[in-house]
Amino acid sequence: MTRSRTIEAINEKIRQGNVVVMTAEEVIGLVREQGPESAFDQVDVVTTATFGPMCSTGAFLNFGHSDPPIRLEKITLNNVPASGGLAAVDTYIGATDVSESAPESYGGAHVICDLVEGKKVTLKGSAKGTDCYPGKSVSREVSLEDLNEAFMFNPRNAYQNYAAAINLSSRPIHTYMGTLLPDGSNITYSTTGQLSPLLNDPYLKTIGIGTRIFLAGAQGYVAFNGTQFKTDVERDDNGIPKTPAATLSVIGNLKKMDREFLSPVVFKGYGVSMNVGIGIPIPVLNPGVLSDCGISDEAIKTNVIDYSVPARSKPVIATVTYAELRSGEVSVGDRKVKTAPLSSLRKARKIAQILKEQIQQGEFFLSQPVEYFTLDHRVKPMVEGGEDA
């Protein structure tokens, strides 16, 4: 008979103050020593976390109506263009939008972080003017407090097993994976390995639409699968995808976020991105869930791909474990190559610990997904034809 527990039962333990929570790193030793069947009786929730660059990030904002009212068509915030394609005074600003006056050093990620930090930003908007919205221009200094709504909505976060990067060309290249030195002189990677949410739930048994999460200091939710979501993939014996796979769309209240878990980042020659902190609780519903959470960096492998190849499909140069990546160097052929993370393990550990304490203190309850994700989802390339440069 398979032993199990429900999310409702775990939430009741949270209410009673006797829930047992461990971080994904803490649970590895328990599972290794006792096995998932015995360990099942000793832990109810496992907290996972990641903190790193997530380009597909942004925020919806509502400014309220001016007098006379205006339907904003062209919008900038601190000289960063935002979408004018929504209703009158709604906008979406993406983390990778860049400033018209300082494109190399300031963008949407900076605007969002400035707002979270309590700073005022300069709103400038223009329109043609209509009978119902006669206004043609506005200029205001606005803060997060001035906005009616401000919520983060990120179409693609928390990538499952993103590949590491190397450059085998003879010149340095500048990418969203950082600067890659020529002749395979360095490797960068951007996953927190054994702490990473979707590596602890490789088949998405517990994470789905409606899962409550820690999002940059606020309580947010998984809104949908992320873009480029891929679950029809080849997997290893532990169920870990051998290539980048699942992603999450997430949503949360920007007004409740903490600047410590959001930060803009500028990559030379590429542009602006945003470091985002995400924590996801894994309810230990059965020993199988705990077995998935017991995986360590030594058992999680990822590919190293050559970013110097200007094609959609890039060659795999090596396959390495996260333990090797975290050691500071890996073997590629007969060479030792230095490695560096773009993600912050220190911040991820802090998020996992904070989430653990919030659950223990009855401040964070688990939510039952309203829908789970399918395991047969594929990613299509852009259609062929037209002109490419």
C-alpha cells in the first residue's frame, strides 16, 4: 500500500504549528541515510529556490486617470519605453527594455527595482487625443505608492536545467550568459542545481497552475506554464531532463516585493536583464516526491554548449555535473576550464530558509494546483520563410 498525505493535511499541520520543513539541501542527507520510505515520516515540505538572471520578466502598472483623461499610446518611464498597447493608463514594462538615453546601462529592470526601492520615476506619455480621451500628453513623477496596481508577471522563469556556456571561437563573445572568453577559456552557468525548484520536481508532480510561491519577497503564484515550456524531452535515470525543459509563468504583487530579491543586471554587448528570486515549496505527498527531492549536485548533469556557433542548434561540447561546475573548474577534453555561476547560491539558500521559516511560523500555506502540466509538450521553432539577417 502506497503511503501518502494531502496538501490539506500539510496545511493543517502548519495551522497547528507542528509541520516539519527542510530545505532541498538539508533533505539530501536524510534521504541518503534513511531512504525515501523511512524519511517520508520525518518531513512534510521541502523548500527549493533560485536566484539569477531571468530576461523574460516584467510588470503591469496602472497609473490612474489624469484630468483631462488620456489614452496613453507612447509611454516612457525614466526614458525606458513601455507598452502603449493596453487600455488607457495600463502598461507593461519588460526587464530587457532599454533606456533611449542610456541603452548600455539602464533599462526596464532598473525601473522596476527603482519603484520597489521607493524611488520616483518619470512618466512621460503622449497620444493623438480622442473624444473620450482628449488628453494628448502627460509628464509626472510617480512612485510605487502612487500606482493603483503594480504586479510582476514573468512569462518565462525558473528554467529547468538550463545549459552551461562556452566559446570555442578565437575571439571573446558577449552574451546573456556573460562574457565568454576565446578558445574555451571559461564556462558560465545559471542554475542552482540541487536547490533549483524544477530539478526537485522533475516530472512536475506537485507544481502546477495556482501553486503559491515566494516571488522576490512576496507571496506569488504560478500563473501558467512558461513560454518555451518543453516536457517531451529525453531524461536520465533520475528523471532529470538532459536539455533545457520546463519553465514557469509567475505573478505577484510588486508592492510587497523586497529589493533584496530583485536586482538589475547589465551584460556587456547584450543588454539589460533582471535577477529574480523564486522559492517554491514541494509538498511531500508520498515517498516518490521525497526521492526526487533527494537528488544532489553530484547526480545532476547538464550540457556545455558552444555559444560561438551562430545557429539555433548549438553543439554540445561536454556533459558535466553541477558538483563539477561548482568546484570551479571542469574537464573539457584534456583541459581544465574555469567555471563561474551567474546565479547566486547564497541568495537561493537564503530564500529557501526564509520560505522554510514562513511555513513553520504559519505565514505561508501551500496551495493545491488548479491544473497540472502535461508531459508531452514540445517547442516549435519560428516558421521558415521571409528574410533573415
